[in-house]
Amino acid sequence: MKVGDGFDTLFWYDRWIGGVPLCERYSRLFDLSENKTIIVVNLFSVSSDHWGDVWRWRRRLWAWEEEMVAECRALLLDVSLYPNISDRWVWLQDPPAGYTDRGAYDLLTTQETPMVEPATELVWHNQVPLKVSVFAWRLVLDRLPTKSNLVARGVLSSDMASCIAGCGLFETSQHLFLSCATFGSI
């Protein structure tokens, strides 16, 4: 997240300072925080002398936890908010141009091997319904019952492996979801 005015950036959850969300970097403080959905602008709307008014803890912090708070506050010293600029998401593959469908397509189709490790974090996210996660995981591992997989397992004969859309190509996961003229556009 590229922070502008701070109204659309969640302090704990979004990746806005460093490469990791603060809820992971300072997981102990996040667990103790009473306000887990604070946005960045609310944190910076008070002076640093009154940060305790914004950050409320479930209990009194121990000395080592106070040190973590001091470390976290040190990260925030260089942050500036820009009142007339909205927060926006930045596409890490092409930060200047931002996200485009074409850029995502190029990223997916130019990979020699599927990006399983980064996909794992997205697939098994708590806010994704389980049935969607299972489907996405099977897609990433190429375990969907496409015709090419059914041929490989001996369920179908090899002459039945062409795409159901009638384009004449083999029906693979990559073909169906990315390059098929009929189904890829869906």
C-alpha cells in the first residue's frame, strides 16, 4: 500500500511500511492491542505524546514489550501523510505503471514453474472461503480434472483430450484459465 492521506490503509493489516504487515512484524503488540482495525490517519492525527490514547492495550505492557513499541514508533518517524492524495495499492511487478490485466497475464504465462510458494499465502488466507482455497490450491498444483489430467490418469483416451470449446488445443488448467478464447476471458 502506498500511503497518501492514510484513510484507506489499515495500520496493522496492510503492507504499507516495510515488506511485512505490522501485525506479523509485531505480532505480540498486535495480540495485545485493543484496536486492531485502526487506520493510519487516526494514528497520526494525535501528537506522539498522546499515542497511548490511540493504542490501547489489553493489559499493562512489560518492559520488553515497551521496547517493541519504541521500535515500532521509530519506524513511524519518517512517515509523512499527504492530505490531498488517496492511498493506493501498488503492483510490485510494475510499480510505476501499477496493476494491469496484461501485466498479470504476462507474469502468469512467462513463468517456467508455477509460483507455488507466494501463492500459498494467498490461497490459504483466513478471509478466503475454504472451497475457494481448495479449488485454487488444486489449480496451482495442476490437480483439477481437466481432460489432459484425465488422459494422464487413464480415465479418458488420448483422442478425447482436446478443449471442450472446440479450439483444437489440449485442455489443461493453463489453457482453460488463461489462453482459451472462450473460457480464458471469463
